Amino acid sequence: MVCRMRALLLTALLLVTGAVMSSAPASAVIGGSKSAYGPWAVRMLIDGKPVCTGTAVTRQWIISASHCFFEQAQSVADKRISFRVGSLDVRKGTTVRPVPGARVGSAKADMMLIKVTPMKVRTARLATGGARAGQVVRQYGWGATCTGDENACQSPVLKRSDLRVVRADAARCQGFAVPDGPDFCMEKVSGIPAGGDSGGPVMSIAPQGAETLLGVFSGSDRERMAGAGEISRQLDWIRSVTRR
């Protein structure tokens, strides 16, 4: 049942991750706020159109959600993919591209590591411990600022939402996390991530430069609940891949 629910969730996300740039208000996420910080956040594009968010974990490796790299169950070719880095406004910054054939998906979580040409950005610190129930965390992305046609309201500037971690065995977490699984579940505090935020960083709240990457955002119900892959459970995999 859990596998089926995850499959249904990822299918739904695939339908909304495609997006086109617009002049939508920059007031953020759905009910969140504009971010003044996030040097490690990167915007993923396919054929020049923004689709997902990611995080620079080294100068040459980005982590995002695996489902962002598939269209109708077919893998997206490297040559169609690019990333905007180095600016909170995707109309600025620098474009980097994947190193052909150098992306690796996790076998246990909705995560993808992508090697790119060198980036001049601050990279995210990886959390060595898991997200704790009751902890307030911060999600970043350039995704939809509205419900309905999410393609029509993608934000050109980075935005953020605050979320509270919920025990995985809570009934309201069904479909987002299971006990001892690779994901953690969150509920809305201010704002909720949506289409286009997929793959983006979920960070601890700390002074700038001291926050850690706790999770990779995977999906939400656009109203109250969201889920993310837990970085601490994938540390060995991340470190082994990014040493290449």
C-alpha cells in the first residue's frame, strides 16, 4: 500500500513539475515569503523552462528529486537540462549544465545527484542527524505561488516556507512518510511548497552559513502537509557519489 501511495504521489508531482517563467508576484510559495538568502539553492530547467529546485552540495554536485528527471516515465536527456545558480533571481545568475552521463539516483529515496560544470557558489552543509518531531524547518524554492494552474505562477525569485516536522506514524502523514522510512513529514507553519519546488532544500533554521540541509522536498498536498527525503539517511550514498 505504501509503495502504491508513493507511486501515486510521484505521478501527481510529475504532472505539475513542468513550468514556464512568468511575472507572478514574488510573495512566495503558497502563502510563504520572499527569501533574502539561499546561496546554495539552484533552479533546474528543461528545454529552458523552469521545472524544479535543487541544492549545491559541492562545487560540482547538485542534489534534487529523482522524479524531476522523468517525463511520462522516460528519462530526460542530459542535453535538455540546465541549472541557474548564483542568484536568488533566476533571470540573473549563471547557467551550468550536467556532465554527460554523470547523474546518480538513490535506490532508497526520491533523490538524484547530478554532476555539473564547476559552480562558484556557497555549498550547503549536510545534516548528520535526522529532522526531529516538532522541529520547525525552512523550505526554499522557485515554485508555484498559487493553486490551480501552477505553470502560470512560478516565482522568478527564491521564496521560502516554514514547516513543522511531524511524527511519521501520525495519520496525517500518510502518503508522505512511514516510520523508519527514508522520508520525513511536515505540516504548514507559514506557506506550503508546491509544483516547481520539488527537489529543493529543506534546511534547519540557524544563522546564515550555519544551517544544514535536512531534506530534499518531494511533494505536498498544496494545503497543509508536505514530505521530504531525509539527508542523514542518505549520507553514505551522497558522500560516495560526490567523491567521484
